Amino acid sequence: MTDMAWDAIFGAANMLAMIMWTGLILLPRWPALLSAVLYLGVGLLCLAYAGLLAGIVSGGLDPVGGQSPSLDFTSIAGVRAIFASEGGLTVGWIHYLAFDLFVGLWIARDADAKRFSRLVQAPVLLATFLAGPLGLVLWLAVRERRAKALGRWR
């Protein structure tokens, strides 16, 4: 696959994620929106990830690091080689987009169920969008603090 094709896939995945995140943060959380984020956002990103990963592992799309498709997740050098190719970098980015969006959806649903205002949710969701684990740990701290204040643990 050419670099231009990988750029197009990268751009499409980013655009899809941006649309879903914008809806999740700014729009009313109707069931249709939550389903769209889950199935059209997370689901499509996961399908793209799985298909592209299979193509890379098989050597059909983009050999890892421009070499043979041997994946080594046990060393920095091995992971660097995976991300050295356009395909490896794109697939890795789609992995991040899918998981961060899933975590953001879980946070939004959990926050709504616990009746947190959207003003509290927005910065947490933005942090999750920009730096997934940071947003998640921030949410866990916020929800824990409220649970302790209310005298209940969930």
C-alpha cells in the first residue's frame, strides 16, 4: 500500500473519531447518539484496526518496518520497528482512537448515570480525547471523591 493510501486511512480514522468525540462532548446523549458512537465510531475503528492489522501481519499490506512481518512487542527496538512503517503507525493510531473513544463513551454513560453535570464531564472527556489514560484516571478520581462524599462506594 502506498504512503498516500495510508495517509487517507489515517485522515479518515481521525475524522471519524473527531466527529464522534464532538457529538459525545457537545450533543444531548440520546440513545441514537450513544449507539452511533459505539457502533459507527468504536465499531468501525475496531474493524479497520483488525483488517489492517491482519493485512500487515500477513505481509500483504505493509511489511513491519519495511522488512519481514515479524512482530516483537517484547522490546523497545521491536515496537519501534512496528511503528517505523506507515502501516504500523496508522494501525497503532487507530488502536488508540478506538480504545480512547470506548473509554470516553463509558465515562459519559457512567457520569450521566451518576448525574454529573456536563460541565464536569466536558473537561474529563476532553482529557480522555487528548490523553486517554489521563482522562480515565481523572474520571476515576472525580467519581470516587463523590462516592466518598455521599458515603457510598460503587
